Amino acid sequence: MEHLIQHFRKDEQPFIEQVVGWQHEVEDRYAPKLTDFLDPRQRFIVASIIGQNDTLKTASAGLFDEAERQRMLIYPTYYEPMEEDFQLTVFTIQYPIKFVQLRHPDVLGALLSLGLDRGKFGDVRVNDHLVQFVVAIEVAEYVRLHLTGIGKVKVHVESIKETEPLLQNEDEWLEESHTVSSMRLDVIISTILKISRQKAQALITSKKVRVNWTERDSVAFELQEGDILSVRGNGRIKIMLTEGRTKKDKIRLQIGRLTQKS
């Protein structure tokens, strides 16, 4: 376990301890444990830790295709996970689309203002006339009753009908290859966005950069495989693979860049 922890960041320690607690719980009770919604980095940590254990397995689900946020089930090998084990439901929001267009941040902001933890909500998907979001069943009724407005707009939340299709992810990740001198945050941003190192550092120090949904203002922050960066105004970047070194000792880097289809 110790050698495993070295691969993670210091500020991920509390989450790692929580995962180890879940592992013990499943071993002691010999019954599955369901987590709240986790982002890809958190799921990577869970899979890495539980993967060291021969008697436990993990599965995850977020209902939407390619859901970014998913609940995980940690379970003993004898157990066969079923869809209902994940305790998920999808809501749709009815609102006067003639007069207003709801955006992703509006919806997420309204959900979080209900006083519930972000961990109770999965992905929120929005198109021109439709909003759908995934929520943990244990808080679904509370959300349905209390989410009556978003901003100044009156809304009505209802479960989606069996026949109603789920919104597809319109995002497209374009793959690119780069060579970089190091995995420092400022170096990577400067290389990928083709801007000077100073400009990259200014973006970071002015709190415009998030790594795995957490603001990072240290220019020397070290990135790892699986990290997702968002740079305000420049979309998102996924560190997919670091492949060996070139003759000049540079790191070969495979990344994905998010371009939203118009």
C-alpha cells in the first residue's frame, strides 16, 4: 500500500484514506459498498487501490453514455453487480424554452444551492431545449420537490419517461502528440496552447487553471497521466499517455483536446 501512495499527490491523501476505509468495510461486512458520484481521477484512485486486492472488484455507472461522473460499487468477487445497485435516476427539467436558454452552470448552480453535496449529482447535460441530469436515488425526491427555480426561471422537475432517449455527449476529444521538457503545469500549458511560458504562468497564478476540478495556482505543479486540465477560455485538455523520452530527453506526450460541436 505504501508504495502505491507515493504515486498519488499529497492533497489526495484524505481521499485515499477514505477509499481504504471503504475497502475495510467491504472486507468486514463481505457486502458491496456504493460510493457517491466520483470524477475520473477519483475513480482512477479507487481502481488503483482496490485493484491491489484479490478478493474485491469495482464497477461504475453514470447512466449517460461516457458519463464523466459515476458512482462506483466496491464488491466481493462472489457478487454480481446489477444496474439497480448503483441507485441512479435521471430527471428532466421543464421550463419556458421560448423565453430563456438554460446553460450547464445555471443548472449545476441551482442543484448545489439545494444544500446537497456535489457527490449526490452525476452529469448534467443540456441542449437547445432540453436539460437532463443524473441524481442519486436517496436524494431524488428531495431534489424533485425543492428545485422549483433556476435563476429567475420557474422550472418543473420530472423523471424522464422510459421511452425518452438520454442526451448524447456532443463533446469530441481530438488527440494530439507533443514533446515537452517536463510535466510541470506551466510547461504543458505553454506547449499545448502555443503561448509563452510567462503567459502560461500568468493564467495559473491568476487562478484560471483547474486540474481535476481543483484550482491550481502553483506553476510547478506536476501533471500525471489521467489528469484533466481546464484553462478558462481554452476548453479542456486530458493527459492521456506519457511515452518514453526522445534522444534529447524530452517526454513524448499524448493528449486529448475537447472541442464542442457547434
